[in-house]
Amino acid sequence: MPTPIIAVVIPAGGGGTRLWPRSRQATPKQFLDIVSERTMLQETTDRVEGLVPPDRLYVITNGRHADAVRQQLSDVPPLNIVGEPVGRDSAPAIGLMAAILEKTLGPEAVMATLPADHVILRPEQFRAILRAAAEVAAEGYLVTLGIPPTGPDVGFGYIQSGETVREHTEAGVPVFAVRQFREKPTREVAEGYLRDGGYFWNAGMFIASVRTLRELYKTHLPQMEAGFAQIVAAYGTDNFESVLGEVFPILEKISVDYGIAEKADKVAVIPADIGWNDVGSWQRLAEVLAEAGHEGENIVIGHHVGVDTHGALIYSPDRLIATIGLDDIIVIDTPDAILICPRSRSEDVKQVVDELKARKRHDLL
Amino acid sequence: MPTPIIAVVIPAGGGGTRLWPRSRQATPKQFLDIVSERTMLQETTDRVEGLVPPDRLYVITNGRHADAVRQQLSDVPPLNIVGEPVGRDSAPAIGLMAAILEKTLGPEAVMATLPADHVILRPEQFRAILRAAAEVAAEGYLVTLGIPPTGPDVGFGYIQSGETVREHTEAGVPVFAVRQFREKPTREVAEGYLRDGGYFWNAGMFIASVRTLRELYKTHLPQMEAGFAQIVAAYGTDNFESVLGEVFPILEKISVDYGIAEKADKVAVIPADIGWNDVGSWQRLAEVLAEAGHEGENIVIGHHVGVDTHGALIYSPDRLIATIGLDDIIVIDTPDAILICPRSRSEDVKQVVDELKARKRHDLL
């Protein structure tokens, strides 16, 4: 069986501030060169090169970032980049892109939804798994990628696998049916998952044929169909932006997990040992950089003098950071703000952001 | 007895980097507004206002800083500011200024030598003590100010007091003869000093009549006399800089403590409980600022958001510093370099400076 035509849809609407002070409302992390000299969005398209040509790359993002996306992805046709007038969670965004792909590529195309702000250290294995997933998707499955957990992390949703759908794929891994999606667990529950086995982290990547997706929407979110039809009718015309601006905001605000994936019957999961990391905190980034081969007792991007300094993550491309007598410290320097915290506290950047909101320091958010 | 005419000589040649990254070779701490909005040099002259008029303020500094001094002290006659062509330790500098004062004010004037980079939180008491010191100096004493120690600090020389010279002065304190100058002690020895009592920190401030000083130099450092005579003969003429540049560098390199003070017979010490601090490290500055009334759990100059942050010293006039989960941390932000260390390690800034020298980062020194 030939590999079906694959299109990639990249939801790039995240506005997270978990990598503050580098990520800001105006420049969320997907638009930053956090890990390499390419932005995370560019890396997302780089890693499907050879599998998906630029004209089958699609992005749906916050309207105010659409031009930035077009600049960063100059090979992608401008029409492929859709700017949401407002955020309505993931189901309207993904559903609209499926409806657009039905028009541009037809129902047999397979749509892979790949978040714009994740790191994948083993792109070759990732592409092999995408190919396998596309084949399974062509049989009517909604295929998710399941990350083998390295610990009882409570920051992710989990996917419980069931019976085997395929013993072996060309990627060298099996395909399982999904027994159940599990929301972010408590620590105790997560430890149970690891003990029991058969659980994977939900990395938010899924692959399905356009036909499958469209049917799922018609079945489970039928109220969106009229809106999708209006917007798709205007797609490619001068009226597109105005129709989108009128119709999109009244679509139901709901997640694709809750609205579609958890309700589908034929759902599969492929174990994806691909060096995945969501870079959801500075500590998570430090883990990526260490895994990617950063050597030495400190991870330094920029300029650092360390006296008795061990296990540090230092980001300071412009200024010199000097540290004395500090273990496991994170220092992130930007032109107008500096974050300093122990690695164990990097998730609490949220509290800094909240305090800045309270102080109305919108210039720093 | 009337208070004698007092002239103040401010040695401002220090090039210390103990407050790096704020203090640099080009701008040592005496030229910085570290504690208030005035520079430490300006504060040194401010605190003798009313006691010593601007035309009796003299400064001897590194030649490359002489113009900066003239700018900072615009009320002081430019001739009163002497720029050393090279540093020759303190004895040549103080001796030359005494010889110049002998010419400009005559031998009966009292010369108070006051370092340019110290903090004194009780200037009124300081002035009262200076007046008392000047009276004792007029009787032929070399008078030192002794800081009552608040702990067994090993960073200072100590002055051991002997018999009482005066029971009471108008400053409300007695005057003692000096039994002995003691170099920086070990911790054990310093603890012994505190137990025994009668020991003071040597703050490097001393007061003597020009006559007394000139006699001490003629007796103990006679080899400098010819040089002083040549330079003083040129003082006030167009040849001054060139004669200074020729003669000063060949004067013996020796400290005034070792060359003069320790050899004098009539040496007195006045206990000076004046809120003195040498600001010899960021930790010492934090102590000053706390004593000066900075309130709150952190001392902040500039912009700071602290989450679970206690006992911090934050200096960041331009950027925002965000800290999470850090106790007793020092953060000093400047346009090109940032220092981060626990308070207990602030003396180790020296190691950072040494490393920068090794890396030839002269731009940061």
C-alpha cells in the first residue's frame, strides 16, 4: 500500500508564558529560536522535510501572528496560513483546517496535526512513525503518538493502550488501539500508570484522514458545520478574512480532545520514542539541551563566568552573567528582564507573570 | 582654644573591583552613586560642609581620573585636584599634599585625610569628632579615628589604644594614645581583641597639623624631600604636570601607615561611633543600606519581582529582575554584566575579576 498524501497542520496559537522572560505575549515560544538557531515553528516544518512538501504545510495561529508565520515560513503558500480572529480552543481550529483540506486536497489526504512548540530529537524515527501512522489513518483510525513516559510526570495527559492493531510497522514499532484517554493525573495515579505499563504521554500529535476527521466533526460537533461551510466557501477569495472574522468567533469553544478524540471509536496509539520534549518550562528545556549533547557542568547559551557553579542553565546572548557559589540555578537574561531561580522552581515563572499582570507591567508580558 | 584651620585631603586613587560589576577600572567605586544619588566622592565632601570650605578641599587621585574629579567637585578649585602620573602607594601622595598645603595654607593648618569611598551614616558626630581631632592635632599629635568594632572582622587593621590623652572632648568622647597599630588579624586574634577591649578598626582616616606631618616625613622618609620640593616649586605653574610626571614616579613606593604612622611618637585615637562602613563588598553595602533604614525583606534599588525571595540585595536600575525561591541572594545588574551570588560569597567577586582578566575581557574590567 502506498503512503497516502500527507498534509501537516500546525496549530501555532499558543500564547504561553512558561518560558518568560524569553516568551512574551507578542512572541510565544513557537516563534523563538529557543533550542537552535531556527525557531521552534521552523524546526517543526524542518523535521517533516522530505515527507511533506511546503505546499502541504498549513498553520493556524493567532491572527496577530499570521504575518510573522508567513515571514518565518517563506516557502509555505500564504493562503495555507490561517489567522484566527479570536482563540476558540482547538476543536474549531482543527475542524476548520480539516474542512479546508477537504476542499484543497480532497477527503483521502491524511492530516497530521503537529504542535509548533515541541522538540523532537530523533526526527528520522519521527518521520518513520508519521508514515506508519498515515497508513493506519488511511484505514479510518484517528492515530495518536504516545510518548513512552520517563517518569510519573503530572504535567501531561496519558493515553492507555489496549489491543494490538498491528504487530509491526516499518517504523519498527507496533500500533495499539487506545483504551482510554486520561487527564493529567495526581502523582500517585501517575506512579500507578508506570507500574501497570501500557500508558503513554499524550503529546498532542494526531494523524487522521480528512474523511475520518470530517465525519467525526459531523457526528460529534454538528453545530460547527454551517460555520465551516461558510468559511470554506470564502477560502481563497478576498472575502475570506471578513467571513472568518464574522463566523469563527461564534463557533463553540471546546478542545479537540474533549470534543472529538475522546468520542471516536477507532483510535490508535503508536509508541513514539522520538526524543520528544514539550519545553514546557526552563527545567524541561535544560533536559532537552542536556539530552541534545550540551556538555560541561553547566548549560550555557551566551556568556558566563561561573565560580563554584554547578548544574546551571544560563541564557545570556548579550551580557556576561557571573555566578558564584550557586547550584542548579537558572538565569535567563533578556534586554528588559532577567529571571533567576533554582531549577526546581522553574514552573513558578507563572507566579512572576501573574505579579507583572497585577502591576500592569504589560511592557514585560 | 579656637578650632584650627582645617583642610581636607581626599585620596581618591583606589581602583578596587570589589564592587564589580558596578565598579570598573575606569570608574572605581568612589566615582559611583552607590549609596545615594551623590557619588561616594561627593558624599565625602558633602559631609564636611560647614566645617571645611570648598577651597580647602584637596583631592589626590589617579591622573586619568583627575578631570572626572574636577567635574564631580565643581566647587573645588581645579588646582586643588592633583592627578598622580602613577600610583606609588599612599606615602608619596599624602606627603606631597602636606608639602603643597605647607605652601598654600602654612604649617599651622590641620590636614584631615579622608578616604573617598567610605560611608558615614552619622555625619554630625563625624564633624564633631573632626573638630576635636583638629584640636588634638594642633598639639602635635597624629590623630586617627578608631571605629568601635561590631565583630571580629579580619578585613581591617586594628588600633590598640593606650593611656587617656583627654578625658572628654566636645564630641563627647575621650582621646587615647595609640599603643600599637595591628595588621589585619586572623579570626582567632580578632576575637581576642574584642574580648580584651581597647581595640578599634583602623578606618584609614587621620588628622595632623601640616607641621607635624612635614616633620614626620623629614624624619622618617627624608629621601622624598627633594622630590616634594621640586614638585611644590612648580605647583600653580604651567610646568606642574611635567615636573610631577618626571619626579613623582621615582618617589619610594610605600604606605603612609608603614612609612609614617607606625613610626610617629605622638599618635592618638578617637573612638568614632559614626556609622562607618568601607563598602568593601556587596555584603558590606547591604549592611549599610539596612542600617540606613532600607525596609522590607529585600533591599531593592531598581526593579524587582520576588517570589519566595528573602534577604536579597537587588541592584537593577534599568531591567526587571525576577527571582523565585532564593534566600540571601545578591543580584547586581549593569548594562554589560550581571553578578549573582549568595551574600556569603560576595567577597569572591575577586575570583570573577581574575577570570575576566585571564580571558582578556578588558571591556568588562
